[in-house]
Amino acid sequence: MPGDLWTSATRHPFLMAVRNQTITPRAFDRWLVQDALYVADLLTFQARLLARAPRSAQGVLARGCLGLVDELDWFEERAARRGLSLDQPRQPATDAYAALLTRLDGMPRSASTGRRQASAGTSPHSPRSPLQSRTPSWSRRC
């Protein structure tokens, strides 16, 4: 099963169209906008995580935040070149990713370790996950 999920995710028609340079401008534009929305949500999540992280983990999280800022700059530049507004409605899969990040952000800490504990439904393979119906078709947000 994991091999099937990997193949489905890495051989998705969207990715194959990108690889083969046959992606339509409309599909690329939709991906660009939706991925920018997702990365903005991820930056917010990661910044909140950085604020709570142990000192030993702060460097890698801070560098990750800087990378996401650079990625958002790239999205803004590309959108401007293509005459696109990044202020567009979210697709259902983009909303599902945002919901997952919100849920992860609110996970309780373990009393013994101080670490956040995963709860049922945080894995995309969990039957309670909002991503279950979208896994491995992650690019439905595109």
C-alpha cells in the first residue's frame, strides 16, 4: 500500500503535465494561487511552532520560516508576471491542509515530556483526517 500511495502522489497527472511541459496555463495558475495560500498558512503554523520550540530546535525552524518567506516572494513575483491575484477563494484541499495545521497547532502537550502529542486524525492516512479523501490526490487543490 505505501508504494501505491507513493506512486499515486509522484505520478499524479498534474505532476506528469509539469514534467512533460504540457500543463495548461489555467491549471498552473490555479496551482500557483492555491500553493501560495498553503505556504502562507504553513509559515503562520511554523512561526507559532518556533515561538514554543525548545532552544535546540529554533534554528532549523527559523531557517524554515525564512525559506517559506522566500517562497512566498517567488509566488508573488510569478503571480504579478501572470497578472494573477493571490487573493482568491481556497479550494477544498487547501482548506483541508489549513484545518490540519490548525489542529496540529492546538495539540495538547504531554505532561511528562512537554512535547506535543499527535491525536487521532492528524495523519493523512487516519480515517478521521480531513485529508483522507484527498490522499494521495493532494493536487486537487490545484
